[in-house]
Amino acid sequence: MITNQLKNDIDKLWDEFWTGGITNPLTVIEQISFLMFARLLDIDETRHEKLAGRTGKSPHKNFGPDQQSLRWKNWSNYGNEEMLRHVRDQVFPHLRDLGGKNTTFGEYMKDATCLIQKANLLVSAVTQITLLPLGNSDIKGDLYEHMLKRLSTAGINGQFRTPRHIIRLMVEMLDPKPTEVVGDPACGTAGFLVGTMEYLRQRYSSPELVETFEDGSKGYPGDRLEPYREHIQNGLFHGFDFDVTMLRIAAMNLMLHGVENPDIHYQDTLSKNFPEKFRQQAESGFDVILANPPFKGSLDEEDVHPSLLKKVKTKKTELLFVALIMRMLKNGGRSATIVPDGVLFGSSKAHVALRQHLIDENQLEAVISLPSGVFKPYAGVSTAILIFTKGGQTGDVLFYDVQADGYSLDDKRQEIAESDLPDVLEKFQQRRLASADFSDRTAKAFSISVGDIRNQKYDLSLNRYKESVQGEIVFDSPQEILDRMQVLESEIQAEILTLKGMA
């Protein structure tokens, strides 16, 4: 989590953009993101140089031998007018050309333009960004979140940044492989895709090459991913969203994590033209889907693809996205998807039909109930993670009642010691291996048979099945109570007599 000082620094930077004449919130975020990215490229280059020194590879990754003047460390101390000319005429063209003309990054960066017209504003912004701890990926994500809070539109369409520790849990539960195809139908800034890449780097790094940085974070080179390099660069990652700004940030985010050509597109995946434009991805195209789709909002049924309405006739986006994910998965493909609690227990025909399809025609493995404060300060809505596999057969379903996620459940979301998330992963793995007993419904983790779920009209709410511990309450006998009352009465009368004597 970012500190109050870092929040103040971002707020100050934001206010300087406004006073400098850039008042469109999306433009402010874009311009700050471009500058952050320019510095992150330099940080990434420095780390690559250190790794290259140990592996014997070329030290150049983001900047060629003749492009060293484009590195943040070399131009961030220029004078006002010189810096503005250099950034506008040299650095931004480098950003536009970095990904190449036929890459996703190039597609979304081709129009990247420095809109900062005042040299003193640029110098001030560069000074502020130099002080930010951008080398820490968690803090970098939190910085984006804090900027998004300043958007007047933030949260209106149910689009909340998924906390990184929740992403890590979901990725670890699905355990994606470097040979698989991973997607997110509402990818935003590509948090789940980046989380997957970070997970693969960690799993496929030689221990002797893991580096520990000054802030305690570790750098994982992912050297054992080399045999899968072509697939990782061009076929592993797929994302869709209908916010171009978010897609730009997603492209920058993925490139900084070593994915130079992810398949990211501007597309409403619920619409009729999704299967027409992206036939391979729209149906049975993915081994793994990780998603936190928009929670609220309704669509015109005329715009929704008929194959989704055939499964669940509704206008509610949270139901349609679950149906979409089931359609996008290959047989045997698996998903971890965040849904609002209403999906679990809603009584409408559409709610029941969706859950019936999920359970009877697929393998529902787990329902992880999250605390209601996970998405604060955006919203206090209660949510759950659905873990399921397309096809197969549902047997016992694991339920887990997460009561602490490692952060306070108020608007401040400060880090605390208590967290159930490591235990969630452990219990989920034990359930898959059938190496533990989950029959105790009073525990945080317990399993429910598919027959019991069907008998409850496919209700998946944890409270429907969880049992509370009823401890035996022992009352004193009436005579003992009366005796104590008599003693108290005697003490009161004695105190009254004492007070009268003092009058």
C-alpha cells in the first residue's frame, strides 16, 4: 500500500497539471502514465544491465547504444526549455516507435503525444516522478489506483482495480502454465495478465539468478521461460476492454513485464460483433481466464450476442460475463472470476439459470467469499471468487469464508497482520488432492455436496450452508442469584447509613 506521503505527492502532481492548463482527468492520467513509463523503461534497462552482466547477454534492451540520451537518468536534469524540447521531440517518438508498427504496444502508443506545453510543468512533473518508488510493482499499481480515484467516472460502470494480493491469490489457485493461453474479457490495466507473467517469472527462475533489491523486493529473470519465449510474446496473453486509456496503460504495463506483443484489443466482449471479429477467442479459445468484470450496469438485449442470452436471458452484465467466460473457455479450461454476492443467491430466473448451467454442465470447484471491504474506498459491495472448469462434473464444492485479507476493511485499507489468503490457497490445494477433511461446516473452509446445492435451488451463498458454533450457556440457579442480590442490598444499606452519619 502507498503511504499518505506518496498520495500527497500524486495529488500535488495532479494539481500542478490542472493549474498548468491540463484539466481533462483522462489526459492527466495519460500524461503522467507516459512519464512514469519513460522512467520505468530506464529502471528496467538498469536491471537488465545488471542481469546481462551475470548472463553475458547484451546490456541493451529498451535503448540502443546510440539512444542513451533518451534514458530518464540522462535527461531528467536538463534545464526547462531544453527538457521540454528533448521530451517532445526525442523521448515521445521513441515511446511511439518502441513496440514496432505491427505490435499491440505500437498500436496503442502510435498517437502518444506530449501535451505538456509549459516547461516548468514538465520539470515539476519529472521531479515528482523521480521521487516515486516505481520499482515496486505493487506500489506502482496502487499509484495507478490512487490516480483513478480522481476520475469523476471512476466506479460508475463497476470498474474497480483489483487489489494485487487478490490477483496473486487467483493466479496461484489456477497455476497457469507457459504453454497455455490466458485471457481477460474486461482487462482494464491488465492486472491479471501482468499477475500471470509475474507468477511465471517467479516459477521459472533459477534460484541463483534471483536478485534482491534495496527495498527488499526480488527480481525474477524468468530464465527458464526461454523455450516458451515465442508463445509468451505472441500467443499467451489476450485482453479486451472498451476504454482506450486503460488499454494504453495495459500495453505499457505488459511491455514493462516482458510481454512485447500481447493480443489486446478495443472491444466490448458482450456485443454481437465480438464472435465475428475475434472468432478464435470468443468461443473455446482459452485455457485460463482470470477476470473481475464490471459489477453493475445493464445492457440493451439487442446488443448482446444471442449465444449468451440462450444461456441466461438477462440485461445484467455480472451474469452475462460469467456466461461469456464459460463460452470463451476450452473444454477443460479453468477460470477464477470475481462476482458480486448477488450472483450467488439471486432468485430471478436468470440468476438460477446461470448457477444451474455453471454447476450441471461444468465443474464448480470453489466459492471463496471475500470481505465486503476489499474494494473500498470505491465500494463496500460483498464479492466472491468463483473457481470453475468448463465441462467435467461438479462434485463437492469448497466454500471459504475469508474474514481478513491482510488490510483493514475501511476506506484507508492499511496493511495489517491478519490474512486468510495463504490458508485459502492451502485449503484449495488440499481439496484438489483430497488430502483433508472439509466436512465441518463451522470451519472457515468446508465442502458441500452438489446434491445439497441442487436441493437449495442452486444457492451458492456461504451463509446458506455455514453453521455457527452454539456453545452451551450455563446459568446460575435462581437461589444463587437471589443470594448475590441480598448481599448487594446489604452493602447498599450500609453505605446509606454511613452517608447519613456524615450529614
